[in-house]
Amino acid sequence: MGLVIIGIGGIGVSNAMDDVLKTLALGSCVGVMVYSPKLRVAGLIHIALPESKINQQLAQEKPCYFADTGILFLMNELSKFGLLLYSDLVIKIAGGSNIMDPEQRFDIGTRNVLAVKKNLWRYKLGPIAEDVGGNKSRTVKLAVETGKIVLSSPSIGEWEL
């Protein structure tokens, strides 16, 4: 396969060792990256909004657009690859910035981060690392073979999470 691009509200789950899951330009959106070292399965979703109740039709069409339906959908997809224990997962998150909302009137970025954590807590899970907030856009790459996550931003360059 190779490079798997995940758009807004999208998901990528893979156990192909040569795959790299990638999502671009996380602003207020949040990327949730999960990895099972035991199964060598990686998953990445690109969440745009905290709650699906604002648009049930979109939630049906693109469950990963919202934190509440996206986390559930991701866990169900991982189970198709043999994941039985969620505690085997390494979880990291990135994004949730305030690029388009400098006065934080709507504070979508912060609300997205909190919604992601709240929905992970339902599974007794949480991120072991995060790069969230601020005012930068982030692109995320997750290597299936190693679980290594590389973030990048035009103004900063690349760094590992």
C-alpha cells in the first residue's frame, strides 16, 4: 500500500508493515493516533468537531468527523484486526489549535481535545503524549511497522511525538 492519506473526518487502520498513515493540516481538528505494539496495528482518525448531536446525518456518513462517534468507530475497526484489550494500545493526540479563532470565541480546538480525552476515558484510556493547542497547523505521519509518529508544521519543521 504505502502512504495512506486520511482526510477530515477520515480514518486509516492498517497492519501492513510498509504503510504510513498521514493526515494533513490539523488546525482546530485533532488527530488521534493509536498503536498496538503487540499486534503491530496502527490507527489514525482526523476529528473535526466534539459532538455528533449537531449533525446526525454527517455522523452516520463520517463517524470520525466527531469525537464521540469517531473514538467508538476507531475501537470497532481495531477489533477487526484482532485487538481484544484496549489497554494494549499506545495513544497519542495532536492538533486542537486556535488558528482561525485567536480570541478563542468558539474555542473549537480546546473543546475537541477535551472531547477526545473524555471519549477515550470511556475505555479507561488516555494519551501518553500530546502536542495540542497553540496556533500552529500540524501534519501527522504514523509508521505502522514501528508506531513512530512524526509531526510537522511549515513554520517549525519536523519533530517526533
